[in-house]
Amino acid sequence: MTTTSTAPGSTFEELYGHAPEGVWAAPGRVNLIGEHTDYNDGFVLPIAIPQAVRAYARRRSDGVLRLVSTRVPGETVELDVAALTPGGVAGWAAYPAAVVWTLRKAGHEVGGADVLLDSDVPGGAGLSSSAALECAVAAAYNDLYELGLDAVESALLAQRAENEFVGVPCGIMDQMASMVCRAGAALHLDARDLSARHVPLDLAGAGLTLLVLDTRVQHDLADGAYAALRAGCERAAALLGLPALRDLAAADLPAASTRLPAELVPLVRHVVTENERVERAVEELERHGPAALGPILTAGHASLRDDYRTSCPETDLAADTAVAAGALGARMTGGGFGGSVIALVSTEKAQAVAAAVVEAFAAAGYAEPHVYRAVPSEGARREA
Ligand code: GLA
């Protein structure tokens, strides 16, 4: 890996001396409900957001991968694709390198490329900026090297890149959301068999706004907490003699709890009740429209706070303040330990709810949260 400096703000042509062959975009996501269920073979309900990573790319014939990110101005990372090894690439470049390594490991004859990455997905905000980065590069390579991968194969490949090369034991939700989501719909995904259904979600038509309140508390999924939670779930499933916690019915929860060490009981309760919340959310959404999601979101937050313990004072304050200010429901979204809270609000109250959260953060001495509006958006695509 060599890193050289380049003039910040350079265009692809200025950096590499030729035009890109194309531009591929892959979005971040917010998850409506179904947190920490994916690696338990359960259900999730994410939407893609308008913010995306764009990969401008052109093949190279010499086996060199050159990477520039507008997020890290002035730096070019140069890698020999045949020499890529897990752990061998540091920082942001590990994610695109991981995708190329995984493609080669899967037997695809891919070589190098010149790549310029441009992202407006906030990093460390629980909005899947890493999955978006992986998926944009996977989409670019898929087309440039004519691999013929479909969206699900690409998502699995991007997940494998993160698991095996970057070393984060994430589930499949973020990559599936980034690759598969459609505008105007939420993705009801079964993380066991990857069957997916697009559930229409017309927030504007229902007079609703989905606020994203980024607490700006940075989480780091690689720090071991996520891996420990995942291991706890797997241990509980093994002790219960089940393939995964998805296979535990809610009615069997009391009996199962007597067979588990005390520290695993709340983890299992969260996963089982959260899977139920996803199924209920889809039913309510289809029967009564998006407003009916509100109480389910708030119940999901309580479960993450009290049972799974992935919330933190900032996410609790954002969720509680939003509900107190009139939101129909609010919850932490994503891996946790900071990141973003989503709040479902009637559009006429959106401004006031956001202002109430900003004010509560100021009063508590926290950094000012960043506020976005999430619109269910299209998954990965070629843009040029
Ligand atoms: C992260 C992971 C996902 C999922 C969520 C929690 O975003 O990448 O696979 O486990 O946390 O729901």
C-alpha cells in the first residue's frame, strides 16, 4: 500500500489523466425496525436514504487499484490487487480493497481500477456509510468486469468483504438495503433466506416526515461490543438447541429463559420481541398506513435500551424528547452505541420536534445533533 498526495478537489480527469468509464451510486440506509435481528436469521425493515456513495471508475490493465476519496482530500492510495491481504490495508481504503479481494477470492478474474469515491452519507452516524462504500465499488466492478452478479449476490459479496477483510462481523441488512431497496418502499427482508418484499411507504402522502437525528456520538462496530452481542445470541441459540434465535417462538420465551444464564435472557427477549415487531410493523403499515408504525418504533427503542443495551444517554434523550414533542414514535437506528435516532412525525410538527431535540441537547451540554429527513430511496444503480 502506498499513499501519495494529490491536489485536493481534483476531478477524476485531473487525478488519473482520463475520463471514468462510468459512475455508480449506492445509498446509506435507515432501519425502521428489526435491530440486531439480521445475524439471528430474523427480519428487518430498512429503507435506503437519498445520501449515497458514488464511485467514478475506470479499469486498469496493470493490476493496480488506485483510490481517492473526496472525504480524505489530497491522498491517493495505490494497491496491488494480487497482493491484497486481510489486515493489510488501513483506514477507509480497506472497504473498497475488501470488495476487490473478495471478488478475486470468489474466483472472479478482476484486475485493477482507478476509482474516485464521493460520499454524502454521514460517517459514524449509524447510516451504513461503510456498506454504501462497499456496494458502490461492487456495482462498479460488476459492470466494468462484466461479472453478471445480481443485487443479492452483490450484497452477499459486500458483506463477506466486511466480515473477512475488514474484520467486522456484521449481518446482511445494510448491504441488502443498499443494493435492493426501491424508492417509495421499505424492504421487508428475511435475513435467513434473503427473500425480500418491497412494502410501499408513502410518508408524504400520509402527511408524515421521518426525521433522522444524528446524535454525532460516534460508534465503532469494530470495537468488540457488536461482536460480543452477536456471540451472546449465538451462545443462547446453541444452549437452546436452536439453529438461531429466530427459531424461538415468543410463546416459548418464558420456558427458554429458565434454561439460560441470566445475562443472556434480556438479549434473547430483545431478539424475539423485535422479530415480532417487524412482522407487526409490516401488517400495520399495509392495513393502516405509516402512522401506525409510531408505537412500534417507540417499543423497539425501549427494548434496545433496557434489554439489548445498545442505546446511550444521547440516543435516549433524542428519542424521548422527540416523542414528548409530539412525534408518533422514535427509536435508535443501526448498530447503536450512538449514531442516529429516527422519529416519525406529522409533517407540520417536524420543525418543532427537531427544534425540541436540538434544544434538549444544548441543555444537556451535548454536541448539536444533525437533522435530516429520510425519504425512501432507490438502491444501488449506475448513473452514467
Ligand atoms: C449494523 C450491522 C447490521 C445490523 C445492525 C443492527 O448496522 O451492519 O448487519 O446487525 O448493525 O441491526
